Amino acid sequence: MSTSLVRTTAVLGRRLAVGALVTVAVAVGNFFLFRLAPGNAANLGLVPNASPELRRSLERQFGLDQSTAAQLKAYLLQLAHGNLGISFGNRQPVAANLWTALVNTVTMVVPGLLLALALAVLTGVYAAWRRGSASDHALRAVALTMFAIPGQWLGMVLLYAARGHLPAGGISDPFLAGAGLQAQLVDRVQHMVLPCLTYALIVYGAFMIVLRTSLVETLSEGYILAAKARGLSNRLILRRHALRNALLPLVTLVGLTIGTLVAGVILVESVFSWPGLGESIYNAVNARDYPMLQGAFLLLTVVVVLSNLVVDAAYSYLDPRVRS
């Protein structure tokens, strides 16, 4: 095993250990954070017009009548056994609720993220190579516009533009539950088009601007000028020498985007009534569903830690200086 590989593995191991400590600290911090908000699940309309006796019964059932220290101890013991608890809202395991919501979110976010990356690479490379031209100014204006537009406003504009052609909300048509597999697949894809496109356009602007700026700086380096002097083609210079180094800032931004995707996903899922992670968190906040909130933010913390590890590994692959 090479020295650089051993060093990289050791660094990733230390990052993983630090990530585990951060996850535990965030889990404890979220436990207290959610309880700072006024009210709880027993007195915020979970049962409309509930009597004081019923509210006290709900508090006992949810364990909210215990002291904060006792609740924290019970939560950490459950967490140590891999149990995220039971949702106050539907009395189902939090893990099952989060898995269903996460799958729905991933099916919407991943295609949107890939579309945004493809558009950013195509337009960013073209704009950087033609820097200072009219096409460069036009592409940067479009990217800045997409970066500045609020996600919910963009979603509503797309809803209006696609009215009568694409579904306005939801993840599927309930009347097609008994239809064939092909009909259900087509229906699911039609419901995904607008949310995926909205999310892609939201993150595209930042991706394109960062890649174009990084590539412009890379194209002015001495080794690029030397490659041009040797007579290498523009395509070969971009693919072999410039683009790989220019991708490093974009890799970082993608990792940060994955780690903080809920901020954008909540807006998109709210506009299109998409039953994903963002909508689940939004509903849990309104209902003070502590187990759902604790489980959701713990999941997000793990995603952030893992995405940072993936970014570190990608840096080691893209930049040999990191390995050395």
C-alpha cells in the first residue's frame, strides 16, 4: 500500500471520528433546541378542542410530563439502540416515516442535481472559453438570475407555464393505483418534471458561476499556456489539463449543497405538495413532533458528515497535491 494512500485513509479516518462526535453533539443540541419553542404536541391542536384532562393524558403518553433530564436520558438510550422513537403525529416509527420521505426527496433531488451539474458544466465551460464575449455575458446573466430568484416564486411560475400539460402537485395520481406498471411509471415521471426542474434551476446558478470563475483562473495558468504552445487542441487542453483542476471548487459547492439541501427542498416540496423530507420537517415543526424533528435533523447531520467525507475523497482523486 502506497504512502499517499495510507495517509489519505488516516485523514479520512480522523474525519470520520470527528464526524461521529459532531453527530452526537448535534443530537443533544437538537433535543434542547426543539423544546425551546412554545407549546408541545399535546397543546397545539393535535386533538382539537381537547380538554385539560385529555392534554395531560397525551403528555403522559408522549412522555412530556417527565423532566427534561429524564426525557434526554430516554432519548439517548433509544438512540444507542438505533431506535429513533415513535412519531407524535401518526404513531408510526420515526425511522419508517423518514425512510419514506427520504426516498421521495432523493427521487426528486438527484435528477435535479444531475441536470443542474450538466447545465453548469456545459454553459460554464463555454462561457469561460469565450470569456468577455456577448455569449459569456448572456450566460452569466442567466446564471445570476437563477441564483437570485426565490425558489418558491420560480416554482409557481413554472406551475403557471405548465398548466394543463403537467400535474400541478403530488407525487402520483391516486386514480392510477390499479393501472399497469408503465402507466404508473409515466405518471410518476410527469409529476417529477416540475419539482426536478425547479430544484435544478435553483442550484444551477451557483454551480455555473463557480465553475466559470474557477475555469477562467485555470486557463490563465502557465501550464495551460505551455500546452497551447505545444500545439495541443483546445478540447484536449480543456479535458485533460484545465477542467479537472477547475472542478475542485465545484466539488466543494456540490458537497455543501447536498448537506444543506433541505433549505431549498422545503420550498420546492411546499409548492408542489411533494411528500418528501422537507414537507415532513415542516409539518413536524408545526405539530412540535419532537421525535420526527430529532430524527430528521440527525439524518441531515449524518448526510452533511458523509458528504464532507465524499468531498475529501474526491479532492484526493482530482488533485494529486492533496494525496502528497
